[in-house]
Amino acid sequence: MDDEDTPPTPPSTTEPDGAENPIALRLEQMILGAERQYTPFQAARAAGVSMDLASRFWRAMGFADIGQARALTEADVLALRRLSGLVEAGLLEESVAIQVARSTGQTTARLADWQIDSFLEKLTEPPEPGMTRAEVAYPLVELLLPELEEFLIYVWRRQMAAATSRVVRNDDDEAVDRRLAVGFADLVGFTRLTRRLEEEELGELVEAFETTAADQVAAYGGRLIKTLGDEVLFVSDDPGTAAEIGLRLIETMTGDDAMPALRVGIAFGTVTTRMGDVFGTTVNLASRLTSIAPRDAVLVDGELAQALGEAGDAPVSEADTPEDAKFRFALQPMWRRPVRGLGVVEPWLLTRRD
């Protein structure tokens, strides 16, 4: 079997000298709920799938190649059967099943790393001299694992319900290509901060920014797509909701003396969604607006400004607006300017109307 057909398996538990770490093996067995039993070839054969398909599924899930070592369990066989069964039943195309494996693997890998880094590592500090971190980790993981597993399933079902509801509310042709308001929020001067702050201080700042941003986006009905350290990307079906989130982010961050200045850019238009991410010209425009936004300010494109006017959230024209008119937002046209890759755009400064 050549390298192309060598299927991956989960990370190794061996020490640098090649010997197996006994505590790591016990942890693995406890977490997986089964002992190592199969080589990759045996697992593929037991699942009734080809080595080629098994290899592609495992790699999509992010597991490393280990040749034909006996490292797989009955759960690995069952996972292969389930994925291949969906394909055989015609419920999923093979390419879609690969995408399911990849998106699930990437998301859960990040989640597992975050959980270990953020609390398990701190909780496993040896309480007594002479104890190793590994000795503390085993009973702690044993206690946490079932609770975290149940919580993960609960959150996944909640998110699945919300995502399914969004899809069925839209027309069929909008399931992938939809009109969304896309916003970026970016910390100003983050590169300079990385040179000035200690690593722990920088990590705390980034965590505080991401937490605050995630809370504001969720509270006002948006969806957080991803965080990039000093930047967050969010979307909303409703332009008014996106505008409210943008201003709330500015207002919340400026009230925190520990936070640097923030700038936000929001655009409204057709967006392509894939594997939980968003792509397209609207996303690029939102990113460009963020890069040219003033400190502690929100810039929006003409499409979003027009949508706010049509919804009655902002005046279409200040000159023709009665003094006693009630609006949530105010819009001020800025200088038209060329934006790399997008031509000339006319940004609007979004503020809260008195």
C-alpha cells in the first residue's frame, strides 16, 4: 500500500524515544471508551469500506498517518460505517460526506484544544509535591468527560435547530447564496500591542475582546462566524440588527479602559456560505471598510445605508427629514474613494441618532 492509501489515525501517545506513555494510553482508553483493537486496514475491512475511502474520511477528520499500527477502536469502525452508510443510502454525496467529516474534525479539534488550554491545563497543576500533571489529569478528565459530552450535544442540537430554522425560512435558491449584512470589528494598533505586552497579557486582552464581541453579537441576534485574534466576523439577516451590533461593539469597547480603539465595517449584499464560513464580494467590501474606518467608528456601504432607510431605521435624506422624526440611526456620507479590488465605493458613517 503506497503513501496515498495510508490512512490516518488519532494522534500518537508515544514518548520521544518511541515508548508508549502508560498514563496517556489509560487516558485515551478512558476517553474513547475502548481499547485499541484494529489496524487501519482491519478497521476499513470491518466497516465494509475501501481503504481509499477510509483514508479520505480519516484525513478529512484531521487524524495523522501512522501506517498500519494497531491503534483504532470499535468506535472508529462504527464512524466509518455511519458515514459510508449515508453515502450508500443516497442521503449524502460522497463529496458532501467528506465535507461533513472535515468540518466536524476542524471544529471539534479547535474546541478540544481550547478546552484543554483554557481550563484543564490550569486545573491539573499538581496539588502536592511529587505528583505529576498526568496523575492529576486522569481523575479530572474522568469527572469532566460525561458532563462536557452532554453539554456539547445540547449546544449542537440548539445550533442545529437555529440553523435549520434559518434555512427553511428562506427560499430554496437562497440556501447557499443569500443576502446578508456582514460585519468586521478590528482592534486598532494590535501589531504594536504584540510588541509591547507580555504574552499572558496579550492572551488575556484577546480573550476579553473575543468574549465581549461574541456576547454582543449573540445578544442582539447576529451570528459570530469566526474570530481572528484582533478581529471578529459576524453576520445578520437584518441590516438594522447588524448596525445595532456594530454600534454596541464600539460603545462597549470604548467603555473599557483596558481595550484599544475599535473600528467596524459593515456591508450588505449577496454572500456565499460554505462550512459555516462566508465568502464573496460583500465580505471583501466589509473587510475593506473596516480597514479605512476611523477609530471607534462604524462605516457601512451604500447598500446597507439604503436598506436602513427603506426599513425606517435611518433617514434617507437629512434635508427632507422633519425635526421630530424618530430614527434609530444617522448616516453621514463620506468621501468616495477607490478600494483595492472593488473599484470606487462611497462609505457612510453610521452613528446613533439623538
